[in-house]
Amino acid sequence: MALTNFSDFYGSFHENGVNRVLEHVLAKRPSLFNYGTQWVADDWMKRLCCRIEVAPEVIGRSNPVVTIEQPLPIPGTGGIYSLNWAAQLAEVKIDFHPSSMDLPRELGGKLGKQQFALMARVCGGIGCPPDWVYEEFPPAPQEPIVVPGSDNPATHVPDREKRDPITLPTERLTCFELRLYATGHAEVTGPEGFQVVELKLDGLEIVDVEPEGLENGLECYIEALVRYVILPRLRIALPVFVFDLPLNLGSVTVKAATAPPNNPAIEDDQLKVFVDMEVA
């Protein structure tokens, strides 16, 4: 069967090409994948948890490597104390059906038809303070606990003195690394003229995290990361063009074809897209 039996045009993206593009983007736009506090950004080569490859022109043009975020607050301190932290998406690889990477059994072990797999290596760390910090930065005053029925009157604690927020000093981040796998499918979304191919999440699994409750909590958070950060950055704009025909004969719009059984189609290690040409 010809590839254009059900459409006017056909295009495909091989997984090897997509992975090369991902490597390129990770190196060219590192600030999209590395986040941390100002302390981390000031000396990112030493303070990030996972080593990253950064394109020379990023350094040469003084472009940011780390997107600066607010420190991690310590609950109950009234916003006075917080910790340094960093989070990195250090590696991303995609696999189109059929499977060429082993998947966790929770995701079925291999890809189903019309599915893709995503493997990501996530690094993170928290700036745990050394012991001397707790002596230098004492806790804020708190009301003492009074046992009901005791003769001890409650001790009055004066109102907290207004202080600037303090990010507790640290020598290095306490780091961890997670490897996660996700499966999903592809859809064409958006109105004609603005259509994109989007990757939609079907399942997600973090490898070797215990206890189960901690794993579920991390998966909940990382699922939000995948949906809001990773997959939106993998959207592919359809080859949609509108141009005028000569002699005012009309215009031509290229849009997603509706006749193919699967469009987009994920098969043969490729993401295939079928488009039609409409004359108006």
C-alpha cells in the first residue's frame, strides 16, 4: 500500500532522529531542564547533582544554564528559614513501537500498538545544613506546650520579630537520582491552521523506590512534571501552510488527514503523520 493512499502528503519522524534532537535541545537550552536556587546557579558546575553537557555558545553568550527558583521553605518557621535545592531532567529518550527498550512490568514490559515509551533520568538534591548552622540560626520563638490541669501558667512569648527570610547555608546538595518510564500515544490537537502533534500520557512508573507510599507520591509529582513540562516541549507542529494561488484563484491549506486508520501513527520505530491539501 502506498503511504499516500489515504492522504495527499506523508511525513515521519524516526525515533533516532527525535533522540538526537532531544540531545541537541538539552545542550542548547539547559535552562529548560535544570532548576535550582540562586546558590546553585552561581556555581552550577560544582553544585548540580548530575553532570550536564552544555553547548559552548551557551557559555560564550552568558545564557542561563539553571532557571532560578525560590528556596524550599521549612514549614512552621513562618517563612523565616528555607533550604537550597535543585532538580534536573538529565536525560530523555523516546521509543516508538515496536519496543527497543525494556519497560517495567507495571507498564506491561513492552509497548502496545500505537504507543511510545519515554525514559527520563531525573536528578535532585536538597541543601542539608551542617550542624553548626542550627546553633547559629536558632528556631523562632514558639508558645510552650501546657499540660491541661497543671499549675504551670502559660509562658508569654513575645510577637516574632520581623526578619528577612534566610536560606540556611550548606556545603553541598544531598543528591538522589530517579529513573522513570512513561508510555503514551499521539494525537493531533488544535484548530485547522494551528494543529500540532501532541504526546499524551498513558502510564508512568519510577524504578526501585520504596516504600510504596513514597513511590506513589513521587509518581504523582513527576506525572505533573511530565504532563506540564516534558511532553509539552515535545509537541511537533504539523506542516501547516496557507498560501495564495496566483490570479486570485484561492488559497491552499494543509491539514491533518482524517481517512487514515491512525493519524498520527506510531509504528516501525516512527511517528507518522498524514496530511491533506484543501483548496478554498
